[in-house]
Amino acid sequence: MSVKFALLALLSRGPSTAYQLRKDFDATTSQTWPLNIGQVSTTLQRLRRDGLVAQVSTGRDHDRLVGGSGDEHGTVTEPWQLTAEGYAELDSWWQRPVSRQHRGRDELVVKLALAVIVPGVDVTALVQAQRAAVQRLLHDVTRVRREVDAADVTARLVLDSHIFQSEAELRWLDAVEETVARASELPSRGALSMVAPARVLR
């Protein structure tokens, strides 16, 4: 998810400090995509550069009342707010479907594709290690999901997404293992098919 639009959405509710924005984001996503304060501050600076947010200079007393009291060290910081351009940018984002046509490179897909064509790499061992890791994650997320209050819609939504994605990854890993096993039984045809991922990665 774009940190940019997450911060714009949170600021649309009212002025807030960088520290409070981080806390609100972590709460909204049940801390499954944790942000550090550096990411928040850097993104806010970019948003200010682009004219989408501005800092509210209201003095120390008001800062304690708007958007949180400061960072984890007790430092009082000035809150941020959306500009008119920021509201327009956010409104455009709400109306725009999320495109998955240009997703970033998936490290796992690239890793396994390379493992197929690099001599000496045990693809099956890689798949099994990945499967074990995903199963542990799925177990942990499912346990947390069972403990979430029925009224906490945001937490349920985020955790359900992780569960479904983990289940899909496990099914894909099963398919990878089966495909590799079949290819190993057909040396000549398998060798040809295993070259294909290298072309895709260029």
C-alpha cells in the first residue's frame, strides 16, 4: 500500500502529528504493515513539497490538543493538515481502482525461477522452507484473527487479506513443487521448459 495515500486518508480526518499518524496507521492495519517514524516524516516532507499537506503553526499549547501530544520521547511537534490539493488528490485515489497490472517484482517468484535454472540449487528444499514459513505465518495470523472483536472491522479486513494471501501462496507452492517434479521426470522437455523463466526475468 502507498504510504502517501495512507497518510492523506488519515489527515482527512483532521490535523495530526507524524507520531500520531504512525500510531493510527499501525492501529488501522493491526500492525501487520508497521511504519517507522522515519518513513512517516520522509513521506510528509514529500507531500509538503508537492503541495498536498502543510504544517499547522499554532504554538505548543495547541499542539498538545490537536493530533496527539508528540513523539515517543515526549517532544511536542506541530501537526500536519491537508491542503485543498491534498483533498483533491485523496478524492481521486478513492475513486480510482487499484491496478495490479504493474506489480513490483515478487522476490519469491524470481527466487524460485532462478533456482530452477541455476545448477546445484535444490528447488524442492526452497519450496519446503517457504511453505513452512508461510504455514507459521498463517497459524499466527489466524490465531490473532480469532481474538479480534467482531466490531473491529478494519482489523478483520486486514487480517482476512493476510489469511487469503497466505492460503493462495501455499496452493501456488504446491503447484511449483508438482511442476518441478514432473519436469525432472522428462529431462529433455524439462530442460527446455526451465529456460523460460530466464527469458522473463531479463
